[in-house]
Amino acid sequence: MAIIRTLTLILMGCFIFTAHAWVDTDFDGVPDKKDACNDTPANSVVMVNGCIDTELLIVDEDAEDDSAFDAELGATVTNNAALIAEQCRQQRDLSVAVDCFGSILQPVYFDFDKSKVLLTQRPTLVRVQQYIEQHPEVVIRLEGHTDSIGSDAVNQALSLKRAATIKNLLVNEYQFQPTSIGIVGMSNKNPVADNATVEGRQRNRRVEFIISAE
């Protein structure tokens, strides 16, 4: 009887620990134990650490909502890329649409030394799919990147693998034509942030979408 009671307590403890581990206070897809920003606004696209990439925030100088006003930027800051993406898709001129969409499309970010695409990054792929449905004539170049940790050979292989992973997802799950997607590994040669910081390295572990008209 004591053995059964002990096993029951162990199982209950595992269940409670697992449930606690996957608490997601702000519903951004990143559990609180890994979330560095656990109060992001609803429907935000976040990096794998749960934070919004502030370099890709959209500045709306005409907005009337003072609650989101950023005194340093001197404008209202939003993360409503989905709304802007819809406006880009409605552009009839292809070159204008390409420039518009390319200006707001967030990269896909990765955990350290990983090429697996986390669920938090799927909204970016959905937006690309929706855009291509409207403009199937465009081509995509996927540029894989890493942070500065590791050898050149390892980072080159990892950056290319990240780009290839995104291409496979776009082809197999989002019905893209493989001939419309090119991939390249950039290793750590083109950082967008300081590799000396944790936040900088997080932003550098990415795949960027370069969209152009044929």
C-alpha cells in the first residue's frame, strides 16, 4: 500500500511540475520559464525568448492611442504586422507590394545551436504563405544566420541547415513551389546585433526572407 501511495505522489508531482513548466501568462507560445518578456501584447510575433524584436516594430505616427506612445521614438509603436501585411497584399503594383512586405516581415528566430522551428515562429510562415497566394510570381531567397559562438565551419553548416529547414516547411506544409525558393548560409558574417550580449546573439540566430519579383 505504501508503494502505491508513493508512486501516486510521484506521478502527481510530475504532473504538477509539467503543468507549471508550460504556464504561458501572455499566450505568446513561450512558457513562462523561458519567457524573458512575459507581458507581450496579444497577437504579437515574438522571438524564441518571448520578446518582440524592437528593431521591427512598426511606428504609427498618426495613431491616437497615447497609452502606446514611446517618448524616445516620438511616435506610437505597435507590433500589428498582420494588419500591415494585409495592406501590403492589397497593393496592385508588384514592386510596391514586394517593398512593402519586405519592410515588415520578421525573420524566423532559433534557439542556440538549433535548426528546429518553434511554434512561436509559425505566424511568420503563415504571413509569407498568405502573401504568396496573392503574388505567386515572386521568388524568395532564404538567408540563414548564426551568432558568433562556434567555428566558421560549424556556423556555416548550421546557417545553411536553418535556411533549408524553412524551405522544407514552406514546401511541405505551406504548398510553396521548391523552384521559387533559394537558400544560402551566411554563417555569422552579417550580424544585426551585438554578439557580445545575450539579446544580440538571440537576434542574430535567424533566417531572413528576401522577397523579389521575377
